[in-house]
Amino acid sequence: MDVSLNKTESATTAMDSASSASIEFDSTTHFSPVLLPRDRFLNRELSWLAFNDRVLAEANDPTVPILERVKFLAIYASNLDEFFMVRVAALRRQIQASIDKPGPDGLAPAEAMQRIVERVNHSHENIGRCFRENILPDLEAAGISLLDEKNVNAEQRAHLVKYFNKSLRPVMTPLAIDPAHPFPRLENKALYFCVELARKKKPANKPRARLVLLHIPTALFGRFVRLPAADGALPFIRLDDVIRLNLAPLFPGDIVMGCYQIKVIRDAGLEFDEEAPDLLESIAKTLEQRRIAPATRFLYDAEMPQRVIEMFCRQLKLSPDNLFPGARYHSFSDFFQFPGVDIPRLQYPPMPPQPVPALEKSPSLFAAIQERDHLLHHPYQKFDYVIRLLEEAANDPEVMAIKMTLYRVSPKSLVAEALARAAKNGKQVTVLVELKARFDEEANIRWSRKLKDAGAHVIFGLQGLKTHCKLCLIVRREGSALHRYCHLSTGNYNDRTAQFYGDLGLLTCRETICGEVEGVFNLLTGYAAPESYQHLLVAPEHLRDGVIARIRREAENAKAGKPAAIIAKMNSLVDPEIIDELYLAGRAGVRLQLIIRGICCLRPGVPGLSDNIRVISIVDRFLEHARIFVFENAGSREYFLASADWMSRNLDRRVEVAFPIYDPAIQQQIQEMIDTQLNDNVKARVLLADNTCFINCNDQPPLRAQEAHYEAARRVNEK
């Protein structure tokens, strides 16, 4: 059978070829970065901490519903845990290896660590102040109280004693800390009590004082326990305080001298053999490393005696940089579970994903895609269409093959279920599952095995590279020819995170795109890489050069007096070479508008360096996750969506894809989205050269981009 053009191809192929003719990369035109000041980069880690402060600002914002503010508090704390598991852990390994070479920002690893410790200690003060002064009073005002063991009433005390004896006591295992017992293994991110005891009667030949560790079983029971109350009140108590209340009965022969909460964060880095005969089994075995990895952060009650702190330092091999004193409670990330009841008046109003009329009305998604390209904007529009496309393909006798990349798979993935069903129905299903997706390794391993058992051909990518692109290719027999259909996305094929991640996906059957997507899959499955791509920008071979070539073209256009501008939206901007190119383009007269949610190592607004560069960051209800690159191109704008940020890891160490948007109507949609975000004056913060920011306030009517996106999706549905 021949692979023929799809219905829309004949009218659009010429336009596609003209719009996306490849740009030659000429390194000789690059201006020397010697001309740029040495202090032109912000430290990556300090920039990330500034981003996390923007998350905490949402927890402090009185205009955000109180239960949503509690979630932002939890996000802030969870982010900080992961920061220590990944970034601080990597820095710690550099210091231990005596690496003292400064990074692009001029800071050596030890200097960066010192700055981080100072900043994080300040962050601990901020999160405690936010909780005590803002969150707790506003919860109380809403009828929700968080009590401790000292201020429960008699009825509540009796309830907690009964609850402890029935549920908690059977799983409580005191672990002695003394020479006669091996030091207990402390689980990553788990909470413990270090209990200081003194025997009521000193036995012969034994010390009177002793230390015991108690694991606080939040994984089994949650962190919060609801207390009995009348009149609709909602009192809660932490599980740790339930245990505090019952410590004396747990140690009847002892006097409790002190009870101090601790928490250990461990290095999450994995070392595995990529050349192992079975990569899946190699990674599965290696995951055990995380349970015993070195500690990177030790949180402890500041009231804990110094001799006890020194004991933990010896046992856990802690350095001063690992020690972070806190208050009575740790793990604000557990507030994801709070309060465990649904109270709509204290939450964001519902925003159910909107349908896309053209896709709803069509009896077949294949027919709808033949008519034209379709853009999906999640979470404002339904992710169901991705699942529906796979289900249609699984059940369609004319579908011959499905190829897909999976980076982060939800535990109950409807996407993976549809792929498994397709394989069982006899389709040729090829799935690349990225086993090295950090913190999702176990879920990805489980789905790899299930898909393989269903008959799918499961692969794990290219040696030394992570596969981060989000691609789906379906081959369908139509008459005597084969037609290809694609979905390309900025975000994961994850039906759970699609509910709160802001991402964009393209449904298309353009042969110019589908043919090159097939080339990417040939690279992934058999190292059969095309010599070049005319439309896609594929990392690690082409994306960096393609982006730089377009930045330089804008600079040349500016010098020639032609329209020149760049708009780029992404999670993080870190790569030094790309940043230098942006500086030089700005100096040449290119207007640059950047929307960077997280890390931004570029210093915007510096006179003579980045006067033409404006950077905003939006932190709101949904996680901004889409990557969009717009190049003015002398008035013939180019639009790209991508899976990649402008970070060295994305450009050099991952398989990534940036894909062009050719449909003028979709280009207009994207432009409107970008304009809306650039004009947000409610949740957008303008980033400054000193790593601080301010709300993008102006005298215009309030514009909150995420609400505007939802209203736009709703209007489309109502047409």
C-alpha cells in the first residue's frame, strides 16, 4: 500500500514547506560572550528558591480561598523536599568530590550551598509565620480548628485515647537507640519522634536515661484526625499529637523527659547500569538505593538537646549544611490531606473541562482530524479526546499500528489501558516508556510489564538519553492507502495531571508533521535517525541549533530595520548559551517577552544588557506547563509548541520535540493565549535582575489569565 497525503495535505503542503524551511546554523555569526558582563547569570538554585517563594505568596494571599491556600502551603513544602532530594543532593556530591569550579553564575558548589542554607533557613521562618499568622486564623474564622493534645476537651481526649489504643498502638514499635541495638533506618520524608526517657526506678548496671525512636505512621492513617464536636464545628488534631497524648501509657515504666520530632530527606539520585541486559530489572533493583541514600536535610525540633543532635550527626553522617532546626511540627506537605472534607465555599469554584464542539459532533476523531488540525488546551478543555482517540484506534479494524511515548504514567492510567486493549485486539502497538522519569519509576515499571503482557512492544529509549517528547502516531488503512494521524503535546499523557497542568496538544494528520514524527519513532526504536528534519526541531541533534538560528535571525532582522521579536513561554530558562544569545538579540534591538514559571537564570532589565527583555512568572490555580516559542520572522511569525525548556538537560541530554503550528486559526488561538498571559495583572509577577519580583499591577481592569483561558474555552463550547 502507498502512504498517501491526507485530505488536508494538498492545500497545505506548500504552505508548510514555505513556512518552515530549515534555517542554516552558522556558528561564525555568534558574538563573543566576552563582550557580556561576568555577572549576567543568576544562580540556578537560588532562582528556584525564589520561584518557590512565589508559591508561598499564594498561601499568603487572602484573596485565595483558604483551603486552596493550605494546598499551596503543602506544594511549597513538597517542592522544598524534592529540591533537597535532587538539587542539593547533587551539589553535596560535588562538594564531597572536592569540585570547586564555579558555575556560570560565578559561585563554586560550597559557596552556592552556603547561600542555599541561608535562604532555606529564612524560608522555614517564612512558612512558619505564614501558617501561624495567616493560615490558622483564617481556618478558625471558617470554622476549622487545628488543636493539639493540650487543648482538647474531655470528650475529645477520651475519643483519642480509644482511637490510639484501637488503631495506633498495635502498629507502634519503639526502637531503642543504644549500643545494644543497631541504629534504625530512617525512611526518606517520614516523620519520627525521638523520645527521651528516664526510668522511674534505675536498674542495676543500666543507665537511667535512654532514647527511643517512634515512627509516626502517617502513611497508614493520614496526618490529621477529625475530633468529635457539636454545632457543625470541624476540629482536627495531628496524628503526632495523638501519639504525644498517649506517650506515658506507651512507656509505663518511664518518665517522658522530652519528645522531639525529626524528619530526614535523602538523596534521590539513582545509579544504574544502562548497559544491563534488562534495564527494567536494573532500575527496579536500584530503586532500593533511595531507602538508604545519604541524608541531605535533617529537620529537627530546635528544643532537642545538643548531645542528641550530635548523636544523629554521627549516625547519619550529617554536616552542618544538612542541619535545619525547626519548630514542633515538620512536613507541611502533609497538608495535601487536610482537612479531608469537601467544603465548596472554601475552595476554588469548579472549572469542569470544556468540550470541543468540532470533536464532540464528529462520530469519529479520525474524520474530525481529516477536516483540519485541532488544538487542545488543558485543563480548560477535556483530555478525554486523547483517550477517545486511543480507544477508537484500539477498536477500529482499519487501524494497523499505534506508536506512543510515555514519560509519567498515572497509577490508573486510562491511556495505558487503551494501549493494552489495542495490543490485545491485534494492533501493532509500540510504546516507549521512560523508566528514568524521576519519582515515577515504579509506576512506569508496572505499566511496562502490563503492556508487555498485553502484547505491546515496549522499549525504554536511547542509551544515555531520557525520552521526554510527547508523541502519538496512529497508522490507519483507508481504501488502498495508509494514513497517519498524530497527537503531539507539551505535557505528559497523564489523565490525572491533565486536570491541573496547563498544557497544549495538537491533533493533526499533516503529512509534513506525521512523516517526521515517524522518523522520531524510527530513531527511538532502531536508531534509524533521519539525516535532517524540515519541520520538527528534535533534541539532542537539532533543537539547540534550531532555536539559536532563529534567535540570530531575529537579531539580524532588527539590525536591518525589519520587525523582530521573540515571545517564549516555558518552565525554566537555564542554558547559558541560549541566555547569551537572548542578551545579544536584545542588544541588537529584538523585543523579548518571556513567560518563565520556575527557574530563570537570565537577569532581565539590566541597563545595557537586557533593557529589551521582560520576564514574567505566573503562579496560580493550575500549574503552567506549556512551552511556546514565537519568532516574529520579519512579519511572517513562526509558532512552535514543545516538550522542552531551554535547559542544557533538555537540549543536550534528552530526546525532545518542538513542533510547528501551521494552521492560521490555531496560530491565532496561541497568540491570544500568549497575549492574555502577558497582560495578566492579577497573578503575573515581573521578575527583576536581583532575583526578586513584583505583581504586574497596572491601571487596566483586572485580568487573570487562567480565568480568561477558561472563559475562552467556555465561549468556544457555547458557539
